[in-house]
Amino acid sequence: MEYNFNAIEKKWRQKWKDEPINQPSEDKQNYYCLDMFPYPSGNGLHVGHWRGYVLSDVWSRYQILHGKYVLHPMGWDAFGLPAENYAIAQKMHPAIATAENVENFKRQLEEISAIYDWEKEINTTDPDFYKWTQWIFLKMFEAGLAYEKEMPINWCPSCKTGLANEEVKEACCDRCGSVVTKKNLRQWMLKITEYASRLLDDLEDLDWPEKVKKMQADWIGKSYGAEIDFKVDGIDKEVKVFTTRPDTLYGATFMVLAPENALVDELVSPECKEAVEKYVFQSSTKSSVDRMTDKEKTGVFLGRYAINPLNGNKVPIWIADYVLNDYGTGAIMCVPAHDARDFEFATKFNLPIVQVIAKDGAVQDLTEAYTEDGLMVNSEQFNGVKAAEAKTLILDYLEQKNIGKKTTNYTLRDWVFSRQRYWGEPIPVVHCECCGIVGVKESDLPITLPDVKSYEPTGTGESPLADISDWVNTTCPKCAGPAKRETNTMPQWAGSSWYYLRYVDPKNKEELVSKNKMQEWLPVDMYVGGIEHAVLHLLYARFYNKFLYDIGVVDFKEPFTRLFNQGMVTKNNIKMSKSKGNVVSPDGLVEKYGCDSLRMYELFIGPPEFDSEWDDNGIDGVHRFLNKVWRLVTTNKPIDATKDLERVRHKLIYDITVRMENFSLNTVVSGFMEYTNKLVDMQKRLGGIDKETIDTLIILLSPMVPHISSELWEKLGNTDSIFDRVWPEYDKEKMQDDEIEIVVQISGKMAGKIKVDATTEQDVIIQKAKEAASNKLKNKQIVKEIYVKNKLVNIVAK
RNA sequence: GCCGACAUGGCGGAAUGGCAGACGCAGCGGACUCAAAAUCCGCCGCCCAUAAAGCGUGUGGGUUCGAGUCCCACUGUCGGUACCA
């Protein structure tokens, strides 16, 4: 008989609505388990979304069984480019499209039966929410962390609009196919670089995957080096470079500036001007990724020379797009003998290569850059010194002569925080003719998005808000004179950088979050989300948190104590997305197999931290398994526990608990299958299973498959909720087998197995192993005997 | 390019340095059935008539009594690369 999952799941879902299983009480500790909230796209949820949400829900229920009161909220990251583009495509207002999508998402999310507390639902596009997004910006502005700057953006000359990198495909506009160029526009920036060292240092104590910490550390990219001034030959100019290798300064035989470097115009010689301008334009059409990945180095000579400050040599100045304007000073000194990229460039353009570090001080014919350690050569008074020492010596010398100074440099750049778009939080400042840029009054927040006839890009590069003169024209909060509102909006990141704080106090009108609630719940105990957010979102959220710490809003330095990144669900080995046409919807699967089966299958498809390939067929396996559990329990006639049954029970608890703690949920599922098979077998043999073992199995199953577990729990005559029980404990001693199996190896090769009593002494076991393998040991001399306790004997023989 | 990861049967995957392929899907054979579904039993890496033997965890080296696992060098795939989030 198949169990009736439809009726059971409907019944329990209703029951949990009436009487939530997750209730506060005085003796319970709070636990905050958070999902990265979704962007409610028009395509609805797919089985890839489910994976993360099931994972966090299983973890939340697991905490409930450990006596915790769990906060497990859900909300919507609904501002941003995709929502706006979807709305434009559907020819409807983004607010209406978003509301519809949210409704659909919510309906689909209910099918998961997660313990979401919908009372705490938030939406980044809700003025009551974005009031605080704007408030934070205002505080950053007051603190001098928000500033304006001209920055290049992708520009489609045909659509006359700025484009996101996402909208640029192979250097062409995704909408019309024209070649995309760069255009300088006034942008709002956030000084995240001011927090660089704290963002780096505080990584250390986080209980996060090491790979994510590493990625963030590399992204911040702290490096020690020097800024060195090169005088330009013949004119009164200097070029400042940043280098991590001041020790190689004698080998600097040319310089390269980024094509966007402001000095290019000042330095270029008249005869080279045309070629340089052409090159600058060409590189402006390339994306930064393309610039990095281009196989062949390109560049042009500026027609000007600089003076190497140590040896006085004239070195040519070039521009090339492998140098980035926003890292260091946007200019480098090139030492082809000791840097692979410089070597390639020098070889291609026939520039001199001078070795200044050599193994044992012996100059070689270089066929590639020499990046090993060695002794200094061709470096005047530093010759013969170890390169590592020369680094310090040369640095000191440069500082003494006032031509360079020690610097710490970060790869991290300030954050471009404005968008020339409609669907985002208005930036809460005004531009006043007398007072300049002035933040709006706190009491005027939120600055709401006005209704607008056309929310499509304007064609001027400005936000559509710029066209609404009623809204734009306002008065200055400082002098009450005429002023114009800022028409740029914030990026989607703005809301997602602090939303985790708001869930604990979502309806507070007075404060972003009350002190009480903050101390009760925060920081987040467990944060679950996709690995694709390893750097940007998680770094931005950490930055926001640190700022809010500095102004006293929160009293903790890091927002997410523990982090788990789940892998993607792929179909045909590519990420599920509507544009790829490989989306699998959970709706039909829930109907056919039930929520419990789908929940369990989502976990079974593979290790949660890695990508897994989706296969609809596989769900049959877990569905059969749940039927098997149903039969095992409903047909069971309890017997008294035997030693064997007790042993199986403790092993079961042990295996499931250890795997849960390691987040190895796919092997938790396979563990359940193995033990259930074993129990079915024992049930046949013994006539039944003892009550405690059956109870244990159901409690252990309940976080993953809450409906069927609750139903079986009730069928067994229990009147309390299974989630009021505690996670069972194991006793290692009671897991011990009487007889153990020992593997016998000859010189590391499998040669058989022996069974011995668990109490057998080592010598006896080795003796027995030799007897068992006597055939293979004939005519051989035993060199060594290795015994691994309770596991194997390896006899090394010649 | 840079940063991070991954690579094991037909497929998803399992394996604290110790029996490679647990568990499941698909497939094959059988039981039950008038039949089907459900269920149950058996087989299921390659080579091979069968067995034994041999081979086998992307490629090439190394460390070790013993390597899927550790080290070095490659190849391929995926994620991120700052305006998708």
C-alpha cells in the first residue's frame, strides 16, 4: 500500500499553520538561520532554489530538535535591473510585476513546508524598508564615505543608454547589437576601501568555508610595495608607479600606462597622437575580462621617455590595456626579465630585457621571465645582495633620496553605488545652488519613488527620474532655496547589504532595529546561500555591518557567524535558467511525489556544497524509500529490544548525527536507506522491531521529511508534536560489535579477510592473518608486519 | 589573465592514507499476478566462453608498507571577475 502523501501533507501543513511547531519558551536559546533572500523573477522557483531552502529548513528543524527557538525568515530582494527589464518587456510597471512575482514565489515556497515566519516577511521595495536603506546612505554621506566621481560606464551609442556588464555581449549591446563604448558619467561612490584592512583582518575568526575567506582575502588583495616617481625626459612631468618589486628597479626598461590614465593626454607626443587615440578608443570598447584574457599583448608607444631614477637610463613610455587604471597608480614600471607579462610585451615589441636577479649571481640567456629567488646583478652597489634583502635596501634608499615611498596597496576598489535607472532606492540627497550637495532631512525619509509614465532609459544617460520636474525640483534642507533632487538610484546590493538586521524587527517605525531585538537575535547564526555570492554580496554586507557598528547601530563586528554555500543545480551540466531552457519546476514533482519526497531528493542528489546534475528519474528512489519506511512502521509489531537492535539503534544515531553536523546531507539520506534496509531485514528475522528504535528512526527523519514523520509519530499513539522531542543521543560503547573483520594485505595488496573476536590480541590477529594468507606467502621472506587496529594487517614480503 | 573549486561505472554519487564503486537511478534475469501496478529475490567497472589472473578513480611524475585521498607538473569543466545578484 502506497502511503497517501497528498492527504498527509495537506493535513499537517494546516496543523502547523494553526499551531506553529517553533514556539518560544524561557528555557530555549534563540537561533537565527537565514537564507539569502531571492530576487522574485517572473520565471518562478525552480528545483535549484529549492535546494538551498530545503537545506536551511532541515538545519532549522534540526536546531528545534536541539531545543532552540529558531528565526527562519523569508523576504524579497526585489529592486534592480532584472526586475526593471522584466517589467519593460512585459509592458507593465515594475511595482506591479514585482508584486505578481512575489505572490507566485510565495505560493511556490509554501509547497516546501519550511518553517518561515511570514509575519516577518520583508521586501526591499517597500518604502517602510527602503526608508532605512536610505537612512544608512545618509549616515555614510555624513561620515564622508559617500562621494561623487566621474566614472566610465558601458554606453550604447545607438540606444543612448548606459548598460550593465550583463547587457554587453561580446562588446556589443545585448538589445541592439551596436558596438558598446565607454562614457564618463557622474557617479556616487562608497569608500569601501577605507574598511579594507578591517574586512581582511576580521576574516580570520569567522566560521566560514576556507575557500570563501581565501577568495575575499584575494579580492581585497593587500600587497606591500612602493610608489616610485619617474621623471619624464624633456618635459616637467612625473609618472608615479606602484610596484611590489622595488628590488627589480634596475631592470625597469620601459613603462606602461593604462590607456585611461589621465597622464596619457599630457604625455603623448604630437607624432604619436593619432595612433594613441585610436588605441585608447579600441580598448574602451573592451570589457575588463576581455582585456585580461586577450591572448596577445597589445600597446602603442607614447613617443616619450622617462628616466629610471636609479641608473638614469631613458626608458620608453607605452600604453597597453593589460594595465588597469583603477589598480595602483594606473601605471607600472616594466621589468621584462622578471615578470611574465612584461617579458611577453618586451619580446613582442623588441624592448630591452635586463636581468637584475640571477641564480647564484650568474646572468643567463633568458627565454622566459626569471621569477625565482637569487642574487642581485646589474644593480650597481646592490650587486651580490640577496634579492629579498635588496628589496628593503632599495626601498630605504628611495625614501632617503625622496623618489619613492613604501605603500600598502589594495586590489579592492571603491564601490560604484549609483545607477541611472528607475527601479531602485532614490539616493536621498539634493543639489543646491548655494550649499552644494546636501543630505535630505531624516524626518523626510523615505524619499519615495514617484510614479512615472515611462521608466525606460531616457536616452540622455540620466535616470528616468530626471524627467519628472515636479519631483526633481525641491527646496534645500539647509538654506530652503531651490534645489534639485538626486535622480540616480541605488544598486540592488543596497537592500541586500543590511536586510538580515530588519527581519528581527521588521515593523519598527522608529529605528532600523531596536537594541533589544538586536541583542536577542543577532548576529546571524547560520547563513545559507549560493557560492556565487562568495565575494561581492558577502563583502558588501560585511562592510555595511562594520559601518553600522561604528555608528552604534549594532554591537557586533561581523554579521554572519557561520556560512554555508550550496552548489548549483544544473541540467545538462549548465546552471538552470529560463534563457537556457533547462528549468525544472518543483510544482509537478510535488504533485506527483509529494513535498517530503522532493525535499529528500533535493538533498540526495549530491554533496550540498557542490554543483549537482538534476535527473527527474532519481526521485523514484527516495519515494520508494519513504514507502518502505511507512510499511516498516505501520506493519511493525514491537518486540523487546535485543542487543543487536540496540547496537543498530546507536550506530544509526551516530552515523546520522555525525553526517548532519558535517552538513553531509546526501550521505544522511543514504544512511537512512541503509539502516532502513537493515531494519526491514531484522523485522523479518525477529518478527518485529523494538519501540525505541522505531521512535528514534522517525525523530531522526523528521527534519528532512516532516509530514510523513509527524503522521507516523501520531499513528504510534503519540499526542505531542514530534518537534517537541529532542534529538536522540548515542553511546559509542553500545555500538561495539562482538566480532570484527580484519582485511589481510600482502605488500599492500588485498589478499583476503579474517573474522576475529573483538577482544583478540594483536599478536594473535597477525598470526591468524599469516595463516589465512599462507598460500601467497610461500617462498617469500617477511620484511615487515603492519597492524591497523580493528582494520587490517599488511604483511610486507619479498 | 587573476581568484576559487571540481574530475570515480551507462547516470547521480560513496570511501578519518587502509576491501574502490556504499546508497540510489537506469538496465538485465526471476518470483508473485489471468494480466498490470506495487512489492520481493538475484545480476550489474573493464578484459573474459567461464573462472582465475590481470587492468581500473582525467594525464604524467613523486612520497608511502599501502594513494581516489598527500605533493609536483599538466589537461579539461564550472563559479566569480566589481553595473546580474
